[in-house]
Amino acid sequence: SQNSSLLPLDLAQIHLRLGDLFRLQGDPQQARPEYQRCLQLRQRHAHRLEQGPWSRPIADAHYNLALCHGLLACGSTESSGGSGGGTTEDAAAATLASSQPQEKLDRDEHRRQQFVHYEHCALILAAQLAHVAGHANVEEFLTSATSDPLPETNKDDDGTSTAAQSPAGLQRDPDETTADDPQQTAT
């Protein structure tokens, strides 16, 4: 039945919310596996999402994983055993441990993972822009968008900067008006 086919996506949403709770309680170490499980479920069942692997729910999981890795890279690692009970000796030992080479390697890996997940978010956003712009082949659009150099800002004769041209296919039709266009006149 259709309801049972959506259960994995419902379970992914539960893992996302559990991750949110742990992260908001200051425990990114506990939040990370919840977000990872959410991402795994959403990727495995991407065919059930409206835009497949380029869907916002997948981007949301990547974004939250990036946040967790960023917190862990900064050293925000509360123990999963709750708060309180720490001694000055415990704090001193934790400070000493954070200066160890392995701890630096761990922070560097968290920072690397943070950027990997942010990159996935950016690719999904680009894919959604391609979809909105009417590109049928998202992968082709992404390949073209990531291989083309960024356009440079143009300078007018008086030295002021003007906006660069949009990448091909993302330019707005000047005759097209939208409901939220402030220059649109009522007919």
C-alpha cells in the first residue's frame, strides 16, 4: 500500500527531529548519527521524493550534518551521559586532551565533513534552480555550472560595478512578470 511505502520517509523525519533535539541540547555527538540515519533513509528512498536525489529533504539532512560537524570541529562535545558532575580535574584533563595531535586530526576531519555536506546542499540548490529554469537534464546543468568560471563583475566607464550576466539558462525573461514583482503594474 502507499502508506507503507512512505514509512521509511516518516522514519527519516523522526531521526531528523531526534537529531534536532540532541543538537539543541548541545550534544552534536548524539545528533550526528540521527542525522546520518535520516540521510541514509532519504537517499535510499529518493525515488519517492518529488525531485528524487535533488530534493530539499535530502539537502536538509546534509545541512544538519554540516551543522553538527561544525560544532564538533569547534570542540562542542558534551558527553552523552548528561550534564553536571564534572570536576576541575576533569576540565583540566579535557583541555589537555584537546591539545593532543589526535584531537586536532579529529577537528580537521569534522571541518572537512562540514564542507562536504555544505557542498551537497549547494549542489541540490543548483539542481532545484535548474529545475525551476526548465532544464530537463539536471546532471548536465550541474556539470556545466561547475565547470564554467564565475562571471566577472563588469565596470562602467565611471568605475562603478554592474552585476555580471547570469549563467546561461538562468536569465529572467524581461517580458515575464511575477506576482511578487514590485514593478508589475495592475491590469
